[in-house]
Amino acid sequence: MTSSKASPAPQIHTPTSIIWLILAISAAASAFIFWLVYVHPPIDADRSQFKFLPTVNAICNSLSAIALVLGYTFIRQRKIRQHRASMFTAFVFSTIFLVSYLANHALHGEYHLPIAHTGALWHSYLTLLISHIFLSVVALPLVLITFFFSLSERFVLHRKIARYTFPIWLYVSVTGVAVYLMQAAISR
């Protein structure tokens, strides 16, 4: 006697070594960024070259955020191909952002706002910046693991982790733009 129920898709085993490798790469990348931003002496401390890099960073973050929202919209509509294209687009813009961010900090070092470190403006900026930095460190391995699950067709795991990856990645992209705008407005 045959059953009319379809058998569930076979589970694909995910080697924990892959996840640990992604976490190790993410930790090493975060440590390198910390060193570059806070320890490494800037090459162009006067900021006379490549002044446009912070603007490139903000544009890439903006485009990444737009692609993320589109990707979310497409997956809610079950448009898998468009979802995948949007998420790859967000990943590309985030990657370009990271390269530009690293170049900017290698050249110019950390940016310090020219305002007193007291008052509502400073505390708002600092709160936004700290949450942005913390969640960007969290986002890196989440994004990589989410992509790994998708590319290796582990869609059940992909959906489970994407529920956390999407809002964190979007927050990091949007707050990156907000930090840039605050720095640009205050510096004028």
C-alpha cells in the first residue's frame, strides 16, 4: 500500500568544521579591523588623499540596505531567483564597503568628532556607533554562514539563521549610513 504523503527531503549533514572555520575567519577579520582602526598608525593622517572613501562607504551601505529590503520582499513573494540576486547584490556592496573601509582606515586612521564628548548629541552618536560596531562583528559570521547554507542547499538551516541575519545586517547597513551622516554634519 502506497502513501499519498511525500517523503521529506533528506537532511544534508553540515560539518561543524565549516562553521568553526567561518567563525575563525570572522574572528581573525574582526581582530585585523580592530588593529587597523585602533593600533595601526595612519599613512595619511592629514586626510589629504582619497577623501571620498567615507562617501563611498555610505553609498555602499545604502545600496546594500536597499538590496536587503528588496531581497526580503522577494522572498516573502516566493520569488527565489530575484531574492537570490538581491542578496548577492547586498553581499557585493557590503564587500566593496569593507574594502573601502579598510583602505580609508589604513590611510586615515580613526575619525574623531570635533565636538565635546558630553551632551545629547555625543551620547546619541556614541550609542549608535557602539551598537553599529558590535552588531557588525556579529553580522560578519552570520552573513557568511547564511550564504554557506544557501549555496550548499541547506535551505531549512538557511531560513532559520536568515531570520536573525537579515535584521542585523540591515541595521548595520543603515546605521553605517547614519554614522557617516552624523560625522559629515558635525564636521561642517
